[in-house]
Amino acid sequence: MAVGRAVRGTASAQVALLAQVALLVGVLAGCSEDSTEKSSASAGGSATASAEGSEAAVESGGSVGAAGSACELPVTFDTAEKWQPEGIETEAPGGGSGSDEDDLAAELAEGLLHQGPFTAACEIDAKPAGNIGFIRVWTGEAGAKEGDAEALLKEFVAAEGGTSKAKYSAFSSDSDVSGTEVEYLYTSEALDETKKERAFIAVTPDGPVVVHLGGLDTQEHEEMLPAYELARRTLRMP
């Protein structure tokens, strides 16, 4: 979901601003869904997820990255069937009023749209496929070398905060695009919960690209893995 611009001025506009900030948090934090939704999408459907969801997830439903696709990126890869990609607008809310509301919205946007040297570029929503979570794509500035991949991925993980037990390894896609992958644990202080996360990075002439899989919790993460693995396997240069 694209991040819109802030609304300013009147009391009603301030209400709209707060609603927009809440939407921004929900879009990029991926944890706004309540336990009831999780129960219906995950616990209630867990019996069929392994039998149907995992197998269906490896089927390609399209691709992102190329010109004219939902997200134009330095790389392309296949998206799992029913997963919904959408580009992320990185212009922070604001625009010159200097109000407290603008400052707050801009600060929140900055924290959510950037992680280390990377900027959010695309998210692929798993909810249409029955899971709660996203594959998110982050891009960096051009100039990095292929040998910088692991160091850049470490910066990305460190910038998330609350991470531990990171394990890094090399990977190569079916199209011989190589890079570095990481599996790690993320602990949320707010939720007092630890969950698995994964990401891989490839360095391109247009800059490094990180593809990240989180999830509401470890169960959701594991159920979404086939879609992440499809992206990694089909990674290619445009």
C-alpha cells in the first residue's frame, strides 16, 4: 500500500493525519491485525495450510520488478499465486507547514520507510493467500560491489534492532544471480515475543536489493516460506 501525503490544517484534517499515520504503521509494521484475524487466518486454517497453502504458494502468480509491473526494481522475481504486490511511495508526509503533526508524521515515516542504508520499495501481501505477513523489498544506492553483500545485509539486520542468532550463507538463483542470505530471530519488546525472519540480498549495477520475509509470528513465517523461496529461486536481472 502506497504511503500517502500528510493532511494538515483543521481539526478534522488532524484526525485524518492520525488515521494516516496509523495506516502507515499497519502497512509497514505488518502486525496491526488482531488475534481474532490471526486465529481465522492461521490457527483455524492451519490444518489446510500445510496440505494446500504450502504447495499452492510455490506456484507463480506473476512477477515484479520489470517496467510496468506493480513494483519496478533493479531485479525481477516471481510472486506466489494470490500474493498481492504493491509499490511503496517513499515521499515522507509533510511539505512545509512545520506543524507538530507534520513533524510527527515525517518522523514515523522516516523510521518505517528506511532500515539502515535501505529504503522500502515494494511489499507483497500474503493475506489474499490466507496468511498474515508480507515479503518486502528494500533498495539501496548504486555503487556497492558484489563482495559487499554480506556486510550490507548485516547493516540491514542490525538496523532492525532486537535481532539475534543470525546465520549467513551464500545463495544462487536459477538464473545464476548470486548473493547472501540470512536467517535470524527478532524479539519485539512491545509484544515480548520472538519470531523467525529471513532475508536475502543481491548487488546490482543499480544498487543492492534486499528481499525480506517476516510474518506475524514464527508459524506464519514458516507457512509463507514457499513464497519467499520462490522469489529467491527465480531472482533475475531485468
